[in-house]
Amino acid sequence: MATTQTTDSDPFRISCTATESGDIRSEAISKVTVGDVGDGFMERKKTLEGESQKEGTLYFFKSSQETKPTFSCKSFAILRRRRGLLLASLPPLLFSVQSLLIDVLTETLDSFQVVFMHVPILMICCTVLVIYKGVRPSRDYKHYLWLLGSGTCQAGNTCFLALAVTYMAVGDTVTIMYTALIQVGFYSWLILKEPVRLFDSVFAILAFGGVIFIARPPFIFRIGGGTPSYDIPLPGVIIALAGSCTIAFFVVFNRKLSKLGVNSFFCLFFNATSVVLLSGAMSFILNRWRCPTMQEWLYALLAGVCYVFAHITLFYALKFEIATLVTVVSTTEIVYAYLWQLIFLRMPPVWTSYVGAILIFVAGIGITMKNKPPPSAPLSPEGMGAESS
């Protein structure tokens, strides 16, 4: 219905109403007083009708323009609200690709050399970020004690990852390293005096059972003929467990650094520098360095790029999403690792690996949802301790 308004000064008002179909209806008020009929009256009426039609057309054109991008705006709004979850899904994919490339490179190169070849890319990017952000080094020597511990742990877990894949499959290595989710609670109680709950012990036992299934000790499992050549990867299991311990300590140290207010980019720069120095020193001390081929340099470059973007996306995911959800999503790296192992390395996991992976996956999810770690404690086998700044 068209709305009609009448005033004493102007008895002829044109009211325009845009209906749902987009039509413009005009209605002239025919209420007049004596003496208003004449040529002036008709001219006045035509003028008002013309103005009303013009305004109605402009209104319809404007409203039709505003309603066109409704669907795309809603889709963009949904993506914007879940951008943290979308970003959190990228680090496990990138870290798993990095682990796969490390596995390929360690077939022809020394493990320490592989680490030394691809981690400098992260150090260079962190240097640029520190300069761009204008981050100043801390003047408190206590901060550097915690930074030294954090850098040593990240260097350790990166080198342990490269060593472990030389003894066992990349999927089993990544899975065992995710037992760090369980160990964090106990090390936090030991160093930071945080409380330990009964559920922590239950999930720890569950994760330990997963490691047993992956290790397949001969006094429990009888190895069949279809099992790969590394039937009892005891050295690989020990190295992977050592790597998971360094990840757990790394997270504890970074919790402390976040409480001390040390900048995240500076922590990442210090850790990357520690990895480069340690791996380079070990490679030259052991005299295992050899000149890589062009293909090996290309693989190392790709591994370094994945390493950098995994850290960056994980950092920004923590700015838009809670750490609990980010940590839960990061456990999908186990799935990716087994998938790449099957597709690219043609090494199908045995059934015990599936069972062990499920046990460790459930234990990691359970302890994460129960304890809800702070934003400074995202986990990955390669380690990442940057919190939202």
C-alpha cells in the first residue's frame, strides 16, 4: 500500500512506494480546496508526478545495486569468521611435506647436512621480520637463559626428526613425536610447577601403548613376511622419543618466555639461528658434508619454504583461533604423513602402525581438550612456540 500524507500548505503530495516486485507506484492526492482548480493546479500536478517518478526510478536502481552482492558478502563473512580454522589447517600439511622431503634427502645426504640446508631460509625470513617490526633484543640475561633452552630444544627436535627417518618410516616417526602432547603436562609440573591431573596419567599410558604398537617389539609381536625391512626400528623409536621430549621441553620453555613478555618473532629468530649453528657444526665436525646435486638443493629449498610458511600460518592462526583448536587440528599431520608415505614412497603402513597412530591421536586430542593449553603452546613435530602478540 502507498502511504499518503496531506498538509494544508501543499494538498498535492506524490507518494512513491517500491513494492516487492520492484514496481514504482505513484498516487496523487485529490483532496483540494475551493479555488485550487485551474491551469496552475494542472502544472503543479504534472511537476510533482514527474519528480516522484524520477525519485522512484533512482531508488529502485540504487536498491537493486545494493542487493546484488548479498550471496558473495555472506560467503565472505563466513570465511572471515573461520579464517583462524582455515589457517590452522595449513601448518600440518606443510610440516608433513617438509618431513617427507627430509626423508627423501636423508637417503643420499647426512641428516645434519639436510637440516643445515633448509633451515637458513627460516632464519633469513625471521631476520627480515625482526627488522621490519623493529624488535629490540632483550636486556635481561634471564631471558637469554630460557631462549638458550628453547633454541637448543628446537635444534634437537629438528635434528632428531632427520635422524629418525633414516631408521623408520616417516609416518611412524611423526606419530611417535606427537607423544610430546602427553609429556608437556609432566614437564610443566616439573619446571613450571603446574598441576598434574589424573587424566594426564591415563592419556600418557594410552600414548605409551601407541608407541609399543608402532615399535613392534619381538617379544610381543611376531613379525610376518609382509612387514618392511625395518621390522624392529628400535634406534628410530629411541630417536623419535628423544625428539618428542625436546618438543615438550621446547613448549615449556616458550610458555615461560611468553610469561616474561619476550617477542615471538625474536624467539623464532633465536631458535632458527640455534638450529643452523648446531646442525652446521655437527655436519662439519663429523666430516659428512658433501656437495649436493641441483635436485637435492631444490628439495631443500622446497622444504625450507614449507617450514617458513608453516610457522607463519601457525602464528597467525593463533591470532584468530584458540590454541586448543589449533593444537587439535595440528594432529592431522599424522594422517598426512602416512598418506605421503603411501603415495610417494610406496610404503604401506602395517596394521600395528594404524593402531598405534589411533591410540596416540586419541590421547593427544583427549589431553588437549582436557587441559586447554595457553596460546603459547601450539605443537608440531618441528616445534613452534610463537604466541599472538
